[in-house]
Amino acid sequence: MRANRLRLALIALALSAAPALAASDVAVEVRNESEPVLCAEKDNVTIKAISPEVRRFQIEAAHPAYIAGLMRDNWDADWTACDMTGDPVFAAVTPPRRVTFYESIEYWLVGYTFPTFWRPSETTFKVGDRVEKGLHLVQLWKLGKDRSHELLVVYPQDGYWRARPMPPAPLPATAYGSSFLVGPIVQDGARPVVNIREIEFDPKTVSFKMSFRDGSSGTLKLDSVDENRMVLDVVLDRPVGGGNAFVALRSMYVTEFNNDVARIAIREPGAKGWREEPLMPFTSGKATDIWMGRTTHSRHNTSSPDMVFRNFSKDPNPPARAEKK
């Protein structure tokens, strides 16, 4: 009973009430396009947020409520019932390689080219005067108390991102799990993607400016990160119209004990509490905040973070912060 009360208290803390809506805040359409699968390595979960008004929002990656009591973590891939033979394959333009773009005492940025990828390698990545084309993965690392940690990755060729907070002591690291897409989301076959022409990293602001192939642009900035959560600020130069999503979660669910995300909670405008449901039966709703995560252990990426989309706004400018006294 005490363990259950503690778990519920932690969940309540994660879903704490947000401030009252400002005039520029927006409730977005939440749409579940997930499909059942047997393969744990296939992204079958798709949760989209849609609005013709949103210019700014936040993405949060937070450790699951059970992280403090985690005795064993599991990052192993599970290829049971998986058949990837139909996936497209494109050979890399250049041989597999590793590129260090930027390095300081606190942060550094590393890029990789794989032997093959499922899409052509056309997106460029830029830091200062250095431009690289064809990278399949870019990692952002940060120095912690006693070692460095990989915090954020992007796959430039399809627009997929993954994020995780600093690991809490005594865990040396935690797993990635769900991915997210930012910008004008479109379909490429069975997969949603974001077509990015160029990504430019600014070390001074720890931000990534994305130039999309439709002519629009956006910026993803690391606002804060610690041993509890990571917060990312996203600003779009114009809303994503045409009924397309501007942010989406991509993840995996096979069973309640084998998943990267199992539940969803949305804060509906005017509601006195959160609406919480198992993820797969959920269909749609209107929300000012969207939480997607787990309340019980999974055998797949057990320590991977919960994800939150929140603070949707028409105003691209961040709210003024109160000065510390």
C-alpha cells in the first residue's frame, strides 16, 4: 500500500497543474495514429499534435516515476517477430565515419555516417563555417559530475530526435526510448518524417536551427537539463497548416510489459483534472499539455524517459521571467 501511495504521489507530481492559460496559449488537437505490432523494434506508436496557430511550445523528457527504485535496467534490442526485409536501404555517399563538430569544456557535438540508411542522405549539418552532408546521426554530449553523458540526438535525414535527462545517482546512464518529430510532419510511405534541408547548431545558445524543405524554419533550444528532466524550447517561424502535425511522438508498444510508452494523459482546456488512459485505446482529444509514458516497469528500455508536450502558444517570443532577488 505504501509503495502504491508513493507511486501515485510521484505521478501526481509529474502531472502537476500548469499555470492558467495566457491569451496567446493554444489547446491543440491530439490524434492517436498508433497500430498494434508484434515487433518491439518497430515504431508503431504515433501521437500527433495539430494546430494552425502554434508557433512556440516545449518538449520535456523526464525520468519515469519508478526511476528511484529501479534495480535492473534493460537496453537490449528485442527482434522477436520482426521482419525488416521490406525496409528501403540507401548506401551512404561516404564511408562510415565519425566527425567532431564542436567541443568545449561543457558540451561537444559528434556526427556519424552509417553504411546504409532508409532514406537518401541529402540534409546538411552546419556549425560555424563547417558544413557536412550525409550525416545519419548527430549527438550532443554534456559533462556531468564525474563523466560525460549523451543527452540529445537527431537523425537529420528523417527528422527524428531523442532526448533524455542526466542520469540520477547511482545509475551511470539511462536509456533512450521514444522519439519525437518537430516541424511540418509529412508521410514517407508508412512513416511520418520531417524533411529538413539544413540544421545549424549554435554553441552559444545550445540550439539547433532547422531549415525545412517547404521553405519554413524552426529552432530547437536546450532550455535546461538536470538529473530529473530536460526541457527543450521550440519556435517555428510560421504555424504548420494543412491539417498536418507540428510535433509528434514516435514510440513502441507491444504489450503492457514490453513497450517504450504505455499510457497517455492530457490536460483538456477547462477541465478540473487530467484525463488518463492506456495509450493504445486512446483516440483523440483537445489539450494544453500532453504526457506520454509509463507507470510500471517494462522489459524494453526500462529507464527511458516519459515525454511531455506543453505550453503551446501563438506567440513565438518566450514569456518574461521574473528576476531573482
